[in-house]
Amino acid sequence: MNATGSGRALAFRGRCVLAKALFAVGLLAAGLINPGLVAGAERSARGPAPASAPLQWQGAAFEGDRDALAKLAAAGAKVVRVYSESHAWVLDEAQRLGLKVVMGLWVGHPRLGFRLDDREAVERQEQGIRQFVLRYRAHPALLAWGVGNEVELAQTDPLPAWREVDRLAGIVKALDAAHPTMMTVSDHSDEDLRLLAGCCPHVDLLGVNVYAGGLFEILPRLRAAGVKKPVVIAEFGPLGQWQAGHKPWGAPIEPTSTEKAAYFRDALTFLAREPQVKGAFPFLWGAKLEQTETWHGLLLGDGSLTGMTDALSAAWGKRISAPAPVIRGIGIAADEFAPGQEISAGVDAASFDGSPLRTEWKVLTESVGRRPDSDHEPPLERMAVRVLHEDAASVRFMAPERPGAYRLYITLRDRNGKAATANLPFLVR
């Protein structure tokens, strides 16, 4: 479904704005966003203000192709973080683009079946890391080694995983004393952070993946736990699907791209004032299917830039002359529908200069989650629905005949090709 128009207000604009306000108030009450985020979402579409001071490592966590990497460099990034040896190609491309690389060395996760007590598997993993480090340690684009990413996830006791990461970091340091080692952990309880403070002497930098309001609290928590190492915010972003409010049938409510952009503005401004933070990597420069098609990706699947990439670029010192569209509200007639029932929905949005927006509406199945042995999710199914009417601001269509959980995805594009995204979960039964 596609439509063009002026982005005018909908008849039920009041409902959309009220829903957005209540959503923001709920996040504030839950302590999941910084209070500045709400005000930030209403700032001028002329573009976000830059952070007060640059971080040493300005860039993003990356998973994409060469075109996406080139866009990251053009946006003003200086550093790119990649997760595994499969992204070795990034080193040469980064050198060409003037970027430095935090090169990931993948360490197997016990939750995904890797056994720390399997000597052969541990030795095989070590040998692979040794060979990779020896091959790339002199690469001019190499900035640091990222040894593992959240290896301890889902473990009652994180120490065995952390000790293995530290052992491997020691091997990396013995092979390459010229580049620092970084381990990356998820946001943990204060008790676990105290364990972390003294467990890993071969790790030079502590990377932490932290989301939503947790970002604004993690540094004092680390200090209170006794962590002395320089900190890299190795991933960060707005509300994750595990933190967001849910519909009664369990579907999490995704913030719009405009709300996410406001979060990134506030987060980068905050981090720039923290001397313990060496760098920060927004998650994720690229497109990623995780719960939805748009929750964590800073780009769309076709590579389109968004208000989120504008926010990052401004924080990295770039002037945004043509900001992405802004979403002011979204709404749907109800949460639940009968098979074949008419559904109406809409969006209140605007381009920065008032020029017409083009809107794509599509219905996809709800995610069924990750496979037990993988971090990847099966593709979502696009539903062929009967469209009764569509324009840039509203759509009417018939609910799928098959009962189940769905989302209406809304993608708005301006004349410059920049995009804004939102989605609305609904249930058919």
C-alpha cells in the first residue's frame, strides 16, 4: 500500500496526540526514559542540536553492507564497532573511508549451546582467534579488539563466561600489545557488577550494552560497584521490546522513529559530559529484524536515512540541512477486530519544509521470537489485505481472514528520500 499527500491532520488527530502523550507519561512513570526525552520529541524539525563535547570514539554498532558503511562515514562517524570475524571486510573498507574499527572476536555463548567445559570446542575457538589476530593486528584501520559480546547472557553465574573472555583477552594482548582489548557485557544487577569489577585483568576497556533509562544510571552504578576501567557504551538505544509496554495479547509497543531520535539526542548529549566514557555506539547502523522490521535498525532495509541518523549526525558535528520527516501522532480504530472487519488507521506527520510526504502502509504478522539456538528471527509474513482507501495520512482496509497477531507498518518518505517509521499492533480473532 502506498499513498501521497500533504501529511495533513487526521479527523482523529486528537486521539493520536492523546495516545502519544499517555505513552510518554507511562514511560516517565516507569523510569524508562530521561525526562528530557519528552521535550526533545517536540523540538523543531529543523534538526537536533549537537552534543556539548565530542566523545573520543564517535560511531555506531554496525551490521550492513558497503553502502551502509559509506553512509556511516558520511554521517560524521569516526569509529565503527563490528561483532565478529565475518566482518573482516570492514577493515579495508573503513581504511578507505577514514574510519577506525573496533574489531569483534566472537566468543561462543553457553545459552546458544557452547560448552565452556568442552576442551576441544574451547581450543578450536582459541585457535581461530589466534589466527585472526595474527592476520589483522597490523591493519591500519584497527582501533581495538572487542573480545566477545554478552557471552554471559542467561547464565545464573556470569563469572565462568567472563573468566573465559578474560583468558582470551590475555591471549590477544600477548599477540598484539598495540591495541586495547574490550569485553562487552549486558546491563546487570549491582551484585553482578561488583563481581565484574575484579574479574578481568586482561581487559582494558569495559563495554556495556544498555537501553532506555538504564543508560542514564549505568555510570554511577559502575562506579559504586568498583569498576575503574574506562567505559565504552558498546550498544545503546531507546526502549527495547523487553522493556516496552505491551498490548493485552503480548505485542510490545514500539516507539516511533521520531521518539527514538529524541532519545538519541538526549543520550549523546548526556554521554558527552561523562569523562569515564571513551566512546558510545548507537545500535544498530543497518537494518535489523528483531521483534519488528524497524525496532533497532537506524536505517531502513533499502538504506534510507531517518530522524535517528539525523540525530547521530548532528551529535557528530554535521549540519542537517534537510531533516527527516517528523511523526506527531499515530492511531488505529481499535486493538481487536473480527476476521474481514474494516480497519481504519492514520498518522499525523510533516516534512521539514511542508512538502508532500509519501506513505507506505503494510500489514505483517507479529514476530514469534528467536529460535532457541539462534539470535535470528524467522522472516515476517506480509499479508495481502484488501485496501478500501489510502492516502498519505490515513488508510482503510479489511482485516486478514486468518486470526492472529499483526502489525500495521507505516513508512513515510520525503522528497529527499529520508524516512520516518511507526507501527500499530492489532489482533484478529
